[in-house]
Amino acid sequence: MAPLPDGFSYAEWNATYNGLSFGIAAMGSATIFFWLQLPNVTKSYRTALTITGIVTLIATYHYIRIFNSWSEAFTVASKDGGDYEVKLTGAPFNDGYRYVDWLLTVPLLLIELILVMKLPQAETVSLSWKLGLASVLMVALGYPGEIQEDLSVRWFWWCLSMIPFCYVVFTLAVGLAEATSKQPSPAAASLASAARYLTVFSWLTYPFVYMVKSVGLAGPAATMYEQVGYSIADVMAKAVFGVLIWALAAEKSAVEESGKLLPN
């Protein structure tokens, strides 16, 4: 929980406020959609879709907590009917909620992808453990640097967290390529591939947002870019990714029900 810098303009405060609001709306809407779609997929894929909804539900809760913490950290008032003036209240802004969220949701994101691909059981269990533990280690190593002002310390923890990060990204991009090609239809293979590469693309945004405060930006502008950047990345990695998981589950359900694929 690092202290907020003083001197926010209304535009900087409002951009962050809207970014967090967008996160709440996107995650909440996605949760409702995923759970409403559960009856429309076969039993084989309901666990994956349920986990998808759990991920966005957890994210919704934490975005509400971050939003409330942001709102409580400032007073915003119009001075003599003119421009809005933003002042710190002294209440701490707790951005640690993001890391609690990531510790819970990032492993689940990877597990839901593995489940919906319907790999052999032994491979499913092995990959779930390996990717889940690697993603937890990645988030845990990133947090000490996030709360540091010393740039050398931030870079040190960034480098450490990139080790499990690279392992997960490599597994998604290369290790699951063969499993993707074995999906039951061209549409399913295309959706599985899109889900893998969306995860890689959205994940690549996090290290760059993390480095915002390490490349010369500081003060309110750095905080704004960091909060808005994380919000956009989260929506892509959870809500948009979840839509692809649902689409993949629906496609494979349709193939199974049409008799083109015998259930395991």
C-alpha cells in the first residue's frame, strides 16, 4: 500500500475513476452472462464455464473494493462554480486488492482453459498444477516491487517475476499447440488458439504497466496510467477471455451433441 502522490488534476483522477468503473461493469456483466449460459453447454464443459464466472465474480468484488478505496482517498469539489479541485483526504489507497485478486484468479484462468480443451486426465492434472503454481509464484514475486519507490528494487522483483511468467507464456504459446490442433472441429481449434493467444497478449501488457513507474514517469500521471492500464488488461484477460472460453465450450458441445465427437 504505497502512499498516493499529491497534485492530481481532475482529468487524471476522473480517468482512473472511470477505468475502475469500467472494470466493475465489465466483470459484473460477464459473471451474469457466463452463469446464464451454463445450461447451454454439455456437462463436460460446465466446470470450466463455472470457473470462468467465479473468476469474474472475484474480480468484480475486488474492483468494487479498489473503486471504493480510490473514492475515499480524495475529495473532489468545484471551487466557486469553476473547475473541479482534487485533494487527498489522507485515507490510504489500497491497491493490494489487485494482487489478492490475481493470486486467486490467475491460476483459475489457466485451469479453465485447460479444462475446456478436454485434455487427457493425467495431462490436465499435471498442467493445472504446473501452470497454477507458476502463476501464483509470478504474482507473489511481483508484489514486493509494486510497493517500492526504489527503482532498482522494482526492477529486481520485476526480473524475478518474469521467470515464471515466461514459463507460463511459453507453455500457452508452444506447449499447447498440439492439443489445440486436436480439437474436434476447425472452429473449436480456432477458438482454442484465440484463447491461448489472447491470454499471451493480455498478459504481456502487465509487465509493461508494471514498468510505468520505472521508466521516468512519476506522480499522478504514473498512477493514472498504472490503474487504467491494469483495468484494461484485466478486462481482456478475464471478461473477454471468458467469452472465448464460453464460445469454445458451446462449439464443442454442439459437435458432441451432433454425434461428430464421442464423449470421453
